[in-house]
Amino acid sequence: MNQEPNTGAVTLNTIAAARSSAKGHTLRAYTLGKNLKSAFIAAVMTIILTAPVLGLQLKMIGYKVVLEQHWMPVWLAAVAVFVFQLLRPIWLANRSVVKFPSIPELNEHRQKTIILALLVIGLIWPLFASRGAVDIGTLALIYIILGLGLNIVVGYAGLLDLGYVGFYAIGGYSYALLNQHFGLSFWQCLPAAAVMAAVFGFILGFPVLRLRGDYLAIVTLGFGEIIRLLLNNATTITGGPDGISGIPKPTFFGIEFARKASEEGAKTFHQILGIDYSGMHMVVFLYLVALVLVAFTLFVTSRLIRMPVGRAWEALREDETACRSLALNPTKIKLSAFTLGAAIAGLGGAFFAARQGLVNPESFTFIESALILAVVVLGGMGSQLGVVLAAILLTVLPEVARGFDEYRMLIFGLVMVLMMIWRPQGLLPARRPHVELPT
């Protein structure tokens, strides 16, 4: 017996499918319109916010100040924001399909091996690199020292410090003033600069003992600006805006790398070896001194985080109340973090003064603190290898993009935004010891 198909049910299913398809098209059209609206609003706000900063620039022509217009960076920023806001919902909806490349996690032993390999590569690298490349490498090593010091305060102790550049400035000016007034050499002033910066870090620790989060950031930001303004206005001591010049370079057991010795009867490096003088000798020597300071800082910080004080920093970062319940004194823990972090910044500041031969307040602005903090955050808070890699990247990338001087900060901001989307915990976040129980 033939069974006729249920035409009524088929018709109802067809109508339901058509309604569902129409509803889906309407929903997609509504979503697309909403995305376009939000992207357009974001682009307009970008134009309003970036036009005074990127579009209008003051320039001195002779004795006259001229207002120049550069609208290309503004339009590029607006287009980038528009495209990002338009595609962002699509990426969120297909997050399981569209994925950024992942970085394999490294255990503590492998991170140590990579750090040692980087130190060895850094030791032999000046033999093959140009003078400009070695000079950029020296700058990267300075930021590694500063990043490792701030990593103690932010990464391990969990204290947001936006005025870290103040300790950096104290170290630089300590070497400059001690050499100018007392004739002390670089190697004599290096520990003195660390001690002086540590004293200021200890003093700063007292006002911030009861502060957390945004309040702590505001106080430390104010401290950094106070140091800069003090250096700018104390003309009789610091030289004011002109700073202090004529700071001598470090020597190797009294052997200078200059063309002529500063003292009669003394011989310089090239005279002792019987070779022609080259300015590359001093550049390489400064690089090697910075590399030694980086190795020393890595050794000290790696030992500290394994000591009871390092465990106390981590306890304070995770939960201050639980830290108190373990009979730990948060006051001493915060003071130790600020003091040790400031001491490392003092080392970096003294070397910076020796490398530049000049220090002035304009070398220690807030943007330096922001850059050092970016090194710690992008590398991974609490990760030494991450700080090293981030410092190298943030130092080398602006030099690579030197041909795009007008767009360097725009590219830098875009890279940071993409980094926060791709890997918000940093390049190589610290792996904390843990135990997994079988289920």
C-alpha cells in the first residue's frame, strides 16, 4: 500500500526555515549596522583625541614659532581604530577558529639555560656587530637592569610604581656630583649611587605603606615628578636645566680608553697594546660593563626571590591579609621591595651618566617610567627572561622603525594593544611552583 507524503508537515517546515533564515539575515544586518555605528563613533573619538597631539605640532623657524599641520598620522590612527572595532566582534564570535600563535611554556631550568645562552651570545656579539648596533645593545642592557629592578616592586611585591625613574635619576646625579666635588671614579661611585637610591627608596616606602592600587600609583608618580622638578630648580647643586657635563667614562683598573691619558706618564688602552686608537674600544668596553651589571643584577634578583624575603614579596602580592595572618610584617616587606628595587635603579642611573657623559632633568621624564613599566608588563610580571626579551624588543623596534619617526609612538601603542589581546599575561609569565594531586 502506497503512503502519500505528509505535504502539510513539509510546508510548515519550509515556512519555519524561511522565517528562521529571514530572521537570521535581519539579525546579521542589525549586528553589522551596530558594529558600523560603534566603529564610526570610535574613529571620530580617535580623531578628536589625536588631532591636538599628532595633527598640530609647534616648530621653531628662526625666532618665530610656527604651527604645522600633519594630518596623516591622525587619519591612519582613525582608520586603524575603525577597522579594529569593526572586526573585533567577528573575532570574538570566532575565537575558537581564529587564534593567535601560542608560545610554549618554559620551566625554570629552561629559562635559566636560555638566560645563560643570551649572556654568552651577548659576550661575543660585539666581535661581529657594528658600532651603532653595539651602542643600541648598551641601551638595551640599561633597560634590562631597570626592568629587573622594577620587577621586584611590581612583579614580585605587587606594588604599582610609576615614579621609578626618580631612583634612576638619583643614581645618575649621585655619580655626577661625587665625581665633580670629590673626584671619585666610576667604580667608587657605583655602590655609592646604589646606596643613595636605596635610601630614597626606603624613605618613599613610609608614605605608601597604607596605600594600594591607584592611590599607590599616584603617590609614586608624584615622587618621580618631585625629583625631576627638584633637579631642575636646584641650580646651584645640580646645574638646573643644563645638568652636569664632563662626567668621565669608566676605566679598566685605571686604564683609560681615550686617545690621550688624563694624567702625565699614564698610558691608554691602545698605547699599552701597541695598536691604533679607535673609538670602538670605548663603545665595546661600555657594552661589556653593562653586560656585567646585567649578569650581577640577574644573579642578585634570582637569589633574592628564593630567599624568605622573596617568598614574603609573593605572599604580599597575592593577599596582604593572608600575609599578616602568617605573622609576616607587610611594612618591612614593602620597605625591602622599594629599597632593593631603588638600589638596582641607582646602578643603572650611574652607568647611564657614565655612558652619556652628561645628565640633565630631561633624561628622567615620566615617559621613561612608563617605558620601564611596559618592559615588566609585556615581558611577564615576575619573569626574568620575559623582562630581558621585552627590554630588547622595546629598544630594538624603535630603531628598526627609525624611518617612520612620525608614526613610532603610534606603532608602539598598536603593538602594545595587540600584545594585551594576544597574551595579556606577558611574553613569558613566571611559572610558580605547584603540586598537582591525582584525581
